[in-house]
Amino acid sequence: MDLQKLITKPKKGVKSAKAGETLEVVGKSVLRVDGWEKIKGAAKYTDDLEFGPGLLYAALVESPFAHARIKAIDITKAEKLHGVVKVVTGRNFTQKFGLYMNDRYVFATDTVRFIGEQVAAVVATDPKIALRGAGLVKVEYEELPAVMDAVKALEKDSPLVHPDLKSYTHVPWFFPKPGTNIAHWRKIRKGDLAKGFRDADLVMEDTYTVPRYAHCAIEPHSAIGLYDASGRLTMWTSSQSPFTQRHVFAETLKSFGLSHKDVRVISTYIGGGFGGKAGVTMEIIAAALAIAVPGRPVKLLWSRAQEFYNTYQRLGCTAKIKMGVSKAGKITALDFKLHWDSGAYVEYGANVVNAAGLSASGPYKVDNLSIDSMCTYTNLPPCGAYRGFGYSEFLFGLESHITRMAQELGIDPVEFRRKNAIKEGDTLPYGAHMNPTGIRDAIDRVAKEIKWGVKEKSKDPKKAIGKAQVCFWKSPAMPPNASSSAFLKFNEDGSINILVSGMEIGQGLLTVMAQIASEVLSVPVSKIRVETPDTDRNPYEWQTVGSHVTWGCGNAVKRAALEARERILDLVQRVHCLDKSTLYLEDQHVKCRTKPDFALRFSDFVINGIQADDHTFKGGPIMGSGVFMPEFASAISDPETGQGGHPNVHYTTGSAGIILEVDRETGKMKIKKVALAVDCGKAINPDLVRGQIVGGLLQGFATVLYEDMRYNEKGRLLNPNFSDYKIPTVMDMPDVVVPIIIEVAQPDGPFGARGVGEHTMIPCAPLIANAVEDALGVRIKSMPVTKEKVALAVKAQKKH
Amino acid sequence: MKKHNIEFSLNGEKVALEVEPSDVLLDVLRGRLGIKSPKVGCDRGDCGTCTILMNGKTMRSCLALAVEADGADLVTLEGANSRKWTQKLQKKFHEKNAFQCGFCAPGIILSATELLEKNSKPTAHDIKEAIAGNLCRCTGYEPIVAAIEETVKGK
């Protein structure tokens, strides 16, 4: 049987193995399988694991300079402190590592490139001793000129953050410019830009800026490493990417004789990720320290401050946009230049720049298009994945600009979006074609929900009400060969264990995987256990990022379930001499369409087989395995135009609208209502999709209204804590949130599903900026759109 | 440094141990007593994930020294799991998906338990006030408020 066909049946993509029948479990809001564990406090996170009295603790010596040469490190005093077991510096570990580009060091060797960078580590029997020991390490620095701004970093006389850039290895779709601070430059050239601007009746140019942001998962990063006497390295990490971590650990530390089989990564529940726990950051330090103290487990637990300044941050962005529009409201040309402040190391961040560069047209058909997305090194902390992966940043400028241009031309901004919205089959910025999409339905339903076109007045004369509606899209950003796989095993009682390495990061992956298997095999979700990853036991998953695991891992689980189903049907056909095509699964039994009395219970045969007439047993444990790789994807294209490849697997689209109340004097804003419609293809668990919408929106609104990483001129982060970097509390909830689910099936998705996790936070910034303008007539072009900025803009407007 | 002998009740059981004056209560609970539901989130009282009940009142165990617990009655979620309001809340938290990653859930459920044990008919504002010191980055709080409201209504 061709399993591929079953899974990717076009048009009828939502049909399950039980063709023609309605879905029993998929599409239902079943309760989360990890629920009781989490709300009873039984769920174990990495820092909750016990390692016995032999556990060692590590503390770091960190750079106080944004850019400096390390002249000398004196560890003698620290080594003498009672309880200190080992002091490790860059002299012990000179390896570089990285996800897409090898530009990051385990420890700084001769140069530090941001404030907070790890220079040395002290391993001790107690966390307090480790900290005290770190304070005794003396490092002599020679300060070097530093660069803190992505645009200044392009100037001729700018200090170079990586003078050796030429020697760094990277994926073939990155284009660094050695001798400059440009780590990657993604170019898109499509159509005839000059003609597009000639055809325009209105051309508008402006600049929009977005600062850096922090993920602020409530659980800080933690990692424990054990390099045992047999030479195997086991790492317990709070991670979205156990297999990617295993690969990076094995590759980086191979000089110690490690091969992939000797490296084991175990990831239990994680207390929020949002991209911050993707790839490898502090975990490599724990791995190196484990090797430095063989035979003893060593723990590295990030403080909240380290969580802010030494994991990944969201990239800062300066977006220069020039757009041409005809009187009829058609976008005729778009020239978009994105300058990304990517920090001191861009091994992951450069792919954010790449992803944004491929898609910065937004969900619109733009025939004449030029995009320059430039990844720039600076001497600020490294940047990387953050929920939205670059799309929030360019959407702020794009969707602000579109509303302004529509208004200037006297066209309704929502009608403008409807007119330009991308359709299935339209050519994408890089030349491939758009997948099926429900964006117009999303626009219409949101417009209706916020009563678009109906002006509203606040009861309070001191306040004004503004409305706005924008669109969004996003594709998973992943290498073209990113794969998922799954094992499925039946147990004696007919229950099932599923092994995957997609991570449960709060989104509900375990529940959704159980639902997919349940649908195929007719085993209730309550009888299916899906475990978090252990790379020794669970099969490969690239990473849990990019809103791709429901789709990728879901496809693998569906294939594993279909394979198990095939084995069951083959066995019953062989032993009971029934034609396979007449057999079907129902309520944990094998049944037969031509023999209504036939019903074979799973628990009677899935482990111990079926007894034949001659008293022998046939069959054996029923298992299934499934693999999914998007075999149509390719990242190779013309570096000067970006044309030719198929780097993105599909786009999830949607629209969001807001009713915002703004105080005319203080600028204080209150979200009266927000509606967000997203086309997730098929909501395998609608309540979980709604959870992504409600949660993502608040995270997004916080980045617009108050969150903001502040640095001083020396490159020091001034607000690395929750008192000074405010994240929302329950008091910041919008009054009303309306989640709307659109389902236009993704042909190659499990039951038609595509991703939804990141999308819900990315439209927030332009929503607020556009609604503020609608309410008070002032335009804010830099994030965050704080009440202070709004109040000052109103004041300035009155003066004129 | 002079060590201190302290005694307290933890989830209904007597505990006696020797601590240093600088030992933080959260670290003692997690590191020495195997109590893992209170989590380390920020170490400065901002996030509420280390919430426990001391003498019936919620407190941030990362801001208390272990010596302050001498003679006190401490309850963590491990112990509160058997309390009436905690159980009612947990049922609704499950039904309403009032958690995602689950890291903040123990603290929030304890804050809500404290509220309902004192006031079984809180207003919407009381509910928000009660959990305003507990940060959740996943849910957007709406399902949490809904779960507590439904617990109150006894739906």
C-alpha cells in the first residue's frame, strides 16, 4: 500500500484512513493528556530531576565588556577555594559551534563580543561555592571599540565583530560578506521594480524600527551533563530541540572521541520555550563542563538575568520600506530593506533574517518586488529564534505602511487588503506557488466581528476609540530536509505508547499526536501515552520550532499508525482468511463488513498474536513506524534574486482586528476587543488552537505596549529582570478576545492540518499602531508603541 | 557560620533540619526536602512560580529565608492536592485548558486556593487581584480566570 498517497491525498486532504467516514477524535477538543500531571504539580521539569549527593554545580565568569581582547586569565585563587572541583576556560575548549553557521564559541577564547559572554566556569560541590569561586577568577582585558547598531555596523570604519568571518562554515543558502559585519544577506528580486514604481499613482517611503525582545519563558534554561567512565555523554536539557542538540554536542565535542551514538539527550517537560529553547545556547557549556569533570553530573542553571542576556534575544530591526500603489488600490511595487541587529553570534539568528527576507511581501500578491534582508553582527547579545521568527518585525512596517497608503488614496484599508491578498497558486516572492489559503474568509470574518467601518465613540469624552485590521502569514523556517519520525507500540491491554521527539512545550503536542493515532486506530486518547524525548529511545525529530510539528510530526505519527493498522489487517487476513479490503477498525476491534459477527479485540492479539487452528500462534507485537520529510523543498536558489528554490513548505495565513480605547491625554490604551482568524487547515483540537490564539495575542500585545530591551551606550542590558522588563499580568488581559478558526485543508498535512503556534502574536504591533492613528490621528513608527509615546505625539500634534 | 536548627510542618508532617542563616526557603524545599512543585523562576519575587502557603497565606518562597519558616505551617501543592477547593480548581483548570507548559500552574492554583478558602464568592476583580502576582507566559490568562470563575459558580 502506498502510505504516501493516503497521507497526501490532494483536495480530500482531510479524509482519514477511514475514507468517507466522519472523524471521531480529530477535530474534537479532547482534554489534554498532560493535564493532571501539570496541574497537580507532578510534572517534572529539568531542574526538578534528582542526581544525588554527587551533583556538582557550575557558575560562570562573564565578560564586563561588549568587545575586548582577553589578555590573561588567572584561576589560581578560584582553584584553591574549598569545594571547587574544576575551573574551565576557553583554553580547555577552543571549539566553535552553530546551527546554520559555526560562529559561536563554547567559551570566549581570545575575544569577548558581548557583555555577559562566558569566559570561564567554576564547578563546585555547592552552587554558592561555585559563585564565590567565579568571583575569584581574575581576567585581564584590553577593551576594543564596539558597535551596537546594525546600520552603523555597515559603515566603512565600523569595528569588525568577526574579522575571521571568511573561515566560518555555514549552510549553502547563507551569503556572508567577509571583511564587513554582514553575516548574511538574503536578496529577493522579482518582476520589474522600476516599472512597478512608474505604474504607481502613489509612492510612499518610510522607516519603522523594532527593538529587541526577550522570550521570558517562566522556566529558566537548565542543563545537567554527565560524562561517564565508559565515555558516554548524557545531557538532561530544557530544550525544544533534543536531536539538534545531540548533533551539535557530538559535532562540537568529537575531538573527545564522542560519536552520535554516545551522546544521549533527555528532555522532559519544558516551562515555556517560544523559540528561546530552540537550538543550542547555554547547554553546550554544560556539555563541556561534564567532559571536564568525568564521572560526576554537573548542573548549569541560568539565573533570570542570564536568561535575558545570554540565551537568544529577538532581533532588532530597522525596516526601510518604499511602496507603490495604483489608484485602483493595487500594490504595483515594493522595495523593502530590513537591517537586522543580530548580535555577537548569529548561528541561529541569521536564519531569522533569511526567513523574513523570503516572505517580507506579507500575504499579498506583489509582482514587482525587491527585498534586502541583511543580518548584521553587533556587540550586543546573540539573537535567534523567537515565536514569529522575523515576521512580527517586518509586519509592523508593512502593515502600518499599507494602512497609511490606503488612507492616502481614499481606499478602505480592509478592502485594500482583500484586493491584494494572496490566492492559491499565486507566485511567491521566490517563485514557487502559494498553497490553499482561507485568508479572504479570515478578513471577512474579522471585519464582521469588529464591525469594521462603524465608527465608535467612547462614553468617556477623555477617551477615543480606534479600530484597525491587518493580515499576517508565516511559514515554518526550516532546512529543506528537516524530518520527523515516530514509533508506535501496542501493549497487552490494547493501549498504545507513542515515541516521538517533538517537544511538548505547552502547545499540546502530546494530546494532538494521541488524537491522530486514535483516529487511525480507534483506540481512545485515554489509552494512548505519548512521552517526551530521550534520543536513545525516541526516533528523530529535527526541532520543535516554526509551528511545524503538528504538521511534520503529526504526519509521522499518522504514518506510524497506518503502518500498525496495516500489520493488524495483514495478520487477520492471514489467520482468519478474510479479505483485507473487507476489514476495518472500530472501537478497538477488527471488524469485517461481510461478516457482521466477526469482532476481534485488540487486547486479544496485539502482543501475543492470534492462535491458528493448529494451536500455533501467528503475529507478535504490533508496532508501527512513520517518517516524514518534505521531499519537495529546496533551499538552493540564485543568490542575487532568490529565485529558483522552494525554501518554504507552506504558509498559514490569517487576519486580526482590534477595537482600542485610547486616553487622549495620557495615551493609556485599553483593548476593548480583539478578533483573530487563522487558517490552520484543520484544527485537530480546536480548544488548543484557541489557546494559541488567546495566549499568542497577549504575548504580542506586550511587545507593542511596554516590553523593550534597553541597553546603555556600553552595550549593557539595563533591564534583565521582571521588575524592569514588564511582561503581562492578568490585569493586562484584553476585555474580549474572539478566536476564529478557518479550515482550508493543507493537502499534505495530517487530516489537513498546518501550523498555528507562532502566527497569533505577529499581527499585534501594526494593529495597535493603526488603531492609535485611527483614534487620535498620530502615527507611531517605532516599537514599542507606549502610552508615553502616544501622549507625546498627541501633544506635538496640538502644537502644530 | 553558625547553623540553625529549625522545625516546621510541611504538608502536615513535622520537619526538623539544620540550615545556614543564608539558606533560601525555596532552595531548602526543593534541594533538601524533595518538594518540586514550587519552581525557581526569577529569584526575586517577581514571577510567583515559587508560591507556597505559609500559615494559610501565599508567599514567595524565593524571598524567604529558611529560618523564617521555623515554627510555621507550610503547604505546597503536593499537600494542597487533597484540599477541597484545590481539587475543584484543578478539575476546572483541566477542562478549560488553564495551563499550557504548566510551569506556573502550581503557584496559580495555590493563589486561587487561598482566595476561595477565604472568599467563596469573589468578584471578577478579586480573582484577578488574587493571581496578579503569578506570571503566565503561555495562556494569556483568559482560561485561568474562566476556570476560577467556573469553580466559583460550581458549574
